[in-house]
Amino acid sequence: MQSSQSRTQTDPPILDLDQFNAQLDTCVACATLARGYRHVPGGGCEVQPDLMLIFINPTVGNMSAHADWPGVRFPFASKPKLWHILADAGWVRADLPARIAELGPVPNMVRMLVDEARQQRVYLTNAVKCVDDGSQLPSAERVAAAWPQLQAEIALVQPRHVVALGLIPFRVLTGQSVRLADELWAAQHGALTAYPSRPIVGNTYPVFPCYFPTGRGNPVAATTMLRVLRQQLQAEAAR
């Protein structure tokens, strides 16, 4: 739950989200642009979404990160597996994976993903917006350097709940560490724990840790945790 603390003069400046996203490609901390890619902004429901999903960083496998991509840029635009998981967990409509397969890797398909996220009040983003070749995780220094950007984005979007996909975003969001196996055990027994974020422009946000859903992560565990979280939040809303 957000706190009622007031903002201070030392808080990061508040821009609108369009201005924030327009600044991403001015990054000089990486070689994203020099390698023929563009930074990938967050997207989906941009005003107080029920859920903000925070992944680690985009890779060259995301077709929308390529400089010649003509459509909107969006996290996990080229990862059907993620959308299967979100559908199985109930966060997007059940037929979305079939629609992805039907449309294929074209701008209209990515626009469909963005529109679905908006309708379901979900926002997706990465802790680091710089594009990686996919072989290595971003260094702790890179993640820490990107924290002010992520703070600003969260302050603009103001999500009701946050899910950190993997320990990298969880640690930067909360300043804490957990054992994901313990969090999975709790989910399997019906409940997930929310941890308070570090202060962000005078507010704190509830952060739920979750296994990363693809690649080196654990898709089955992530599906379980995201499904239980949806059930838990629905039960809380019904009280």
C-alpha cells in the first residue's frame, strides 16, 4: 500500500511518460544505438495499473528493439512463452497466445499485446532499458545506475501492485533479498507476501517476488505464483 508521505525537493523530477520514454535513447551508458538497436520502454496500462511486471532487461531477441522496427516498442514482444504464462495465470485473455501465433511477428501483433495489457490493467517494463545480446545478465553496477530511471517510471505510472520477475529487479526495488523457493512454497500454500519497495517520491509500493518466467527462469513456478497472486488480489478486492 502506498504511504502518504509528501514529496521533497530532493525527489527525482516528475515528467510525463511520453517525455520519459523519449529520453531513453539519449542513454550514453551503453552501446545500444551504436549496435543498431533502440532502448525498449515499458507499456500497457499507464495510469495506476493493477499490476506492474518488472523484468530485467531487453535483449536483441526482441524484434521491437531493432532500429528498423516500424511499430511500437514493447517488452517481451518476441516471447510467446511469456504470454502463454500470463494467459494460464489469468492475467490476459485465454486466446491471446493463439492470436499471437495467427498474426506472427508484425507491428499489429505487438500493438495487440499493448492493447491487451491496457485492457487488463497490466503494465510491463524492465529494470534496465538498455538492450543486451542475451548472453549475460546486466551487472549490478548497470542495474544500480538504472534505478533512478525505474523510480521515475514507477512514480509516473503509480501501480497498485508490483511483481519483480527474478531476484535482480526484486533487490533493486526493495533493497532486500529472499529465497524464491520459499516464496514459491508460500504460493503453493495459498498466499504470496508483499514486500515494501524502497521509497519512491515519498511513496512505497507492494512488491511481490516471482521466478523469472522464461529462459534461465522457472516457467512452471512463475505460472503458479502469478496465478496465486491474481486469486489473492481478487479475494482482497472482494472483501
